[in-house]
Amino acid sequence: MTLKSLIAIAWVLSAPVFAQWQIDADASSLHFVSTKNAQVIEVHRFDALSGSLDKSGKLSVKVPLDSVNTNIEIRDTRMQEKLFEVAKFPHATFTAQVPEPLMNVESGKVIQGEVRGTLELHGKQAPATFNVSVARNDTMMTVTTVSPTVIDANAFDLGQGVEVLKEIASLSSITLSVPVTFSVTFTQQ
């Protein structure tokens, strides 16, 4: 066996590219936008998320719905109880098979692509597609939306909860189309 072959084998056995990626929650963010009374637009977030991406491209992201943060505590509580019903449906999940080009981004490079998967929320599942930018170095990968993905609340049987929130707050309307954006950082484990 040549020295070159030994080096290649050592690299394959120790290469971090084969490691599992985990979401760094402190370096990641997930936002959504609500529109009420046809013209009042507010940006909200979830304060917690977790997930992993394995070497085959299998992605799984979990969002605890009790981490919703609208900057108004009573509204957070109402959303948890009346909209998301966190006692029955504590989290949302997104699963996908990440396309090979996005998995194999070279260190120091940035590429754009599309991730198609399944969003599970409020006991319902629906397809969801995110247009993303992926940047990578040797130990970290950051995935950021390049445009919002609009989620239809009706696809997840959230329309009744939206109506309850509308009545409690004496609003004329709350839109059921919700733009979602994120920036998620993965680190190797």
C-alpha cells in the first residue's frame, strides 16, 4: 500500500463531512409574519428549535410551539392555548431529504437551492418548500431562506383558532397566509 493510499484511507475515516449535523439553537432563528386588520403587519418568532441532518441528507427539525414569542406575553399564551393547542400538539416538525448539491457544498462556498419536505403542525401534514442559501465551512453550515415561504393556516386546521384570537382581540381580520423565514446554523457532532 502506498503512502498516498494510506493518507486517503485516514482522511476518509476521519473526515468530518461524514458526521451528523445538529442545529445550534443559539445561532438559529425562525420567524413568521401575521397581518391583522388588513394592514397591521407584525413579525414574530419561536425562541427554540432543534434538529439534525445526517450524512445521507435526512433532515428533521422540531419547533416547540410553547416557545412562540410575539413580544406580548398574553398574546403568546393565547396563541399557545387557542391557536396551537400545545397541550395536544406540543411541537411542529419539518422533515425532508436535502438534495445532494446542498449537502455537498464545499467549505468556503455558498450555493442556493430548494428543500422540499413535509411540515407537520396541529396534527396535520402538508408539503412545504423552502428556497434557501447554504454556506459552509469545515465545522458549520448555515441555511437561510432567500424568500419567505407562505404557510396556509387552513392546511393545518388552524382557521378556527385564528377566529378565536380575532374575536378575543376584537379584530376585523387576521390573515390565514403566514410568511415564514429562518436562518439555521448546523454544527458537526
